[in-house]
Amino acid sequence: MATPRDVARHKHPTASLDVDCNPITIYVSDPEVMQSGAGWYIGETYWSPEWDGSVGPYDRISSYYDTEAEAVAALAGRKVG
């Protein structure tokens, strides 16, 4: 379940579809450093009060990095906006 911090960081409303193809609004975060089994990357997460209220990965917008420090440096060097 989303925390108040999760809700606050998801600022960008985006139209989407739920698992039954019903239209819903999701809110997407600014780019942030994330981790998966493949490594560290820059990505975005989503939150939707219309769905189940959880936060999940939305998009990977970089290649994978070997370390968190490399991903943080790459994010710091990006022009976001």
C-alpha cells in the first residue's frame, strides 16, 4: 500500500488501462534510481488510487548499470523536465 511519501512523489497523471482494459488514471514519478535482478537503472514508478493503491515499476528509461553509484551519477547528469 502506498505511503504519503509515495503519493507525494507521483506527480504526473497519465491515462492507462487496468487489467480488464478499463480506463484509469495513474500517477508517474520523476526519474529515480531503481534496481532489478538485471542491475541498477533509471526508471519511473506508478501509483493509482483507482487500482489497488500500490506503487510499482512503470518504465525503464536507461540501460543497466553495475552499481548504484553509477546509476546515481547518471541520473544527476540527466536533464529532467
